[in-house]
Amino acid sequence: MTETLIAALFVFVLASFTGFEVINKVPPTLHTPLMSGSNAISGIAVLGAIMASGAREWNLSVILGLIAVILATVNVVGGFLVTDRMLQMFKKKEIKA
């Protein structure tokens, strides 16, 4: 149990560091289009987190799965809102007569 938890924490820290470095290197002009593409990945993360949090008894994996569902859902909704706002900027404005 302890070895599994340490291995999971190691993967989490490594993935967090790698993700931060990758996102940090993206220029601001590419960030919003990439965010819209990452919404699909976050949607998959939501499904995986729902599966992980589906156990009947409460334990660490269920709590972490619930937190993952909440955070991934916030990420998906926020990404769609930002993408929609970006697309609104490119629509032609109607000229009032």
C-alpha cells in the first residue's frame, strides 16, 4: 500500500512538473487554440475520474477521484468559455442602420 502511494505521488509530481514546463513554453498567441484542443483530453480525464471515484466505500482513491472530477469539469467548462469568447472576437459585427 505504501509503495503504491509513493509511486503514485512520484508520477503525480513528475507529471505536474512536466505539464508546467510544457505549458510555460507555449507562446501566448497559441495558448487559447491549444486550450480548446485540450478540452477533449480533460473530458477523458473526467470520465476516468468518475470511474475512479465510483467505489462504494470511501477511501483515498475515491476522494482523489472526486477531486479530479471537480477540477477536470472546471477545466472543461472554463476552456469552452474562453474558446467561445475568443471565437466571438472574430465574428463580424453587425452595422446598425
